[in-house]
Amino acid sequence: MTTTAPTPAPTDTDEWGVDALDLDAYLARIGFAHTPAAPSTEGLRALHEAHVRTIPFENLDVVLGRTPALDLASITAKLVHRPRGGYCYEHALLFAAVLQRLGYPVVRGVARVQPDHPGPQTHVILLTRVDDVDHLVDVGFGSGVLHPMPLRDGHVVDQAGWPHRLRADGRTWRLEQHTDDGWRALHAFDTTPQRPVDYTVGNHYIATHPDSPFTGRPVVMRLEPGRCRRLVGTELHTTHPDGRPTERVPVPPERLDATLRELDITLDPDELSRLRDRLAG
């Protein structure tokens, strides 16, 4: 079965402030020396992997009591011009602007994480069509997705060593990861386009609600072929797709700065001090 999703239509760049993107600075940040040529499957894959491997997933602003700004200028200042990262809203909105500036059609959507359990639709996904195939673009899914995934029912894509697939369920798509216990649903989405205000509401919930998974402790994730590193609270977890046991290393306050730098994040002295105080509290 091939795609059942409608072809993503170009969205209004003014609505999303796409023209504010510093494209040259972004490309330099992810290691591209030149602007990519016309949209292609290979080009999309290269951009997606470079973004995920370069810009960390992290929630440190939320832990410090800040609600991340979603205007493109603020996102660019943080994720492009600083050695920082962000969570799905920041990653996806930045990458959507990049794709549009490079000529890809983009639909900004939303997904329900862990769809087999009740919870809000708060994860941002992107859809694009290239070479006559629709793709899920998911640069903001923490440590999960390294490459775009064609919207084909049952099609398996290796994600840094972990098999992932998409399953069609009517108008809904489910992203699944293969584990020792079989296929596990990660999130579910449809192709309904979102508006900026929809993300404002979701971002407020994720950044402030006591039930949000990101308000209570630091979460930093880095994915590369054959390895996934996660700082969760005060422990650094390292997993590999070959099934070896997860390595768990305590991160005491005196190791926090060095650990964050190893994960490609540099905080200023005030941010680092406040984060240490928060963890101590």
C-alpha cells in the first residue's frame, strides 16, 4: 500500500514567519557548506539526519521555569546561534521553515504520543511530498527518528539501528518501533494542518502543566547510528540497538556542565547555576 495522505500543499509563509529564518546560518550550524539543490528524497534525508545529529533535543528552559518562545526569530537565536537545543515545537517549526525556504511543500501537524494510553495531542510532526511520495518528517521526536519515513503502510525504516514502521489505520498513521516484545506504538497522527495558535496552546501545556513529562526534570537526548544517549534527571543513560544492557551513569552537580557539553549543550553561568539549584531542590 502506498500513501493514503493528501499531497501536502504549500502553507502561508507569512503566517509562520518563514522569511525571518537565517538560512545560511542554519545550514552552517548543521554542517552544510552550500545551499542544497532542488528538493529530492536524498536531500531531505541528508537534511533530516544532519539536523537530528547536530541540534540536541532538550527541555532545559522548561525546567528553569521558561516557556519556550515559538516565533522563528527566538527559535533561531537559541537553536542556531547558540550551542543549545529545544523540544519538538522548536525543532519542527525551525525545520519546517528550512524546508519551505528550500522549496519543499510542508504541512505542520500534531501527534498523540503513546496513543494506546490517554493523553493530549502535543507532539509536532511535519509532512512533505518529494519525488511523488509523502513523508513523515520528525526531527523533534527526541531520540527516535533520524531519517524521514515514507507514508507507506508497513514500510520499515532503520532509525540509527532501531527498526521503525508506519501503519495506516483509516485516516490515522501510527509510528511504531520494534522491540524485544514486538512492535510498540510511539505516536499517532493524521494529516490535518495546524495553525500557529494550536501550537501556542500545546506549548503552554507542555511547558507549564504539572502532568507534562517535561516540567519536573531535565531531559536531553542525542541520537546517532548505533547509540542513543539520554540525560534524564541526574542520570545519563546510553542504549544500543544490539540489545546490550542500558548503561546508567550518575551525573552529580560537579559533572553537570561537562555532561551537557558532551551532549552538545552549553549553558551560560546563570543558567547552569539555576539548573544545579533546581536539581538540588
